[in-house]
Amino acid sequence: MNAVFPGSFDPITSGHMDVLTRAAKMFEHVTLTVMHNARKQGKHLFTLEERLEILRAATAHLPNVSVDSFSGLLVDYMRQQQKSIILRGLRAVSDYEYELQIAHLNRQIGDAETVFIMAATRWSFVSSSMVREIASYGGDVSEMVPRASAEALRAKFADVYAERSGQTVSPES
Ligand code: ADP
């Protein structure tokens, strides 16, 4: 069976990677699909092309994972790709409430089944938005994201990281 893992992946985190890696052992093939909306383009830190590039680099070692993007309704994409299983990750009850509604709707309007994988406790507090926030102040996110995301964040906030490393003063001085 094949699955589609849809999301914004702005950028992909270690939590997403954990769900993806575990799913790749369960499904014959997993497609990581960046769902994008031209109207929301400005709301993302990384452009669609940048996100796709990060995803390709971060998943290059997973032979049964491919990367794609789609603008529109997920169920239309599923139909077009002849796929029927949506993969999502669950961190906390707050995720569940939102995901439950979407899962029911996707089944109703597209006959698509959603499979959930529980986030590993280690990554259950990691989100793309928190990672973006920390990186925007030059904080270290290297533990929370795959290397490709960390490098892209460092490049995006190069001036902040440079300034912050210049500011680091040793206690003796
Ligand atoms: P969306 O904008 O569709 O929520 P995201 O890229 O934020 O897209 O997340 C995609 C999926 O990955 C969602 O199901 C989300 O709950 C899940 N997810 C996000 N962060 C984590 C994490 N740290 N561990 C496990 N799953 C996660």
C-alpha cells in the first residue's frame, strides 16, 4: 500500500522525519506532498521551491519516499494520484481535535482514509513554527531538524546568526 504525507513542511522537522521514517517501513511507498496555496505564499518562510529542495535532500536516503507538491484540495490530489491513504502525525490532544475533523471530511468528500502515527515523545514539542521562531533569533535548532533544514535556516537568517555569534562574550571578559 502507498500513502501520501501532506503538510506545509516549512521547514521539515525531526518530528516529521520520525513519522516519515516509521511510515516508510510500513508502506510500500510514501509521497511527501507540500500542500501550497498561492494566496498563502507570503505566509511561509520558505518558498515552495526551497521547501521541495530541503525535502529532497532530507529524504534522499529513503528509497521508497518521493517528494511532490500540490495546490488545491488534498482529496483531488489523492484521486489524481490514485492514492487513498493520508498519513498524518499526532503530537497532542490539540492536534487530534483538528485532525479528527479533517480526517472525517476527507473521508466524506474524497473517500480517503487517514492513518495517524503518534509523534515520538522526544519530538512531540517540536513544530515548524517554533523552529522558525528560534532560528529567527539565531538560536540553535540543529537537534530539532534534519541537516538540510538547519542549513537552510542558517542561510535564511545568516545576518542574525552572524550577529549573535559576534555578540557571544566569554564570562571572563
Ligand atoms: P500542516 O500545515 O498541514 O499542519 P505541517 O507541516 O505543520 O503541516 O505538519 C504535517 C503533519 O505532521 C501534521 O499531521 C502534523 O500534526 C505532523 N507533525 C508536525 N510536527 C510533528 C512532530 N513534531 N512530530 C510528529 N508529527 C508532527
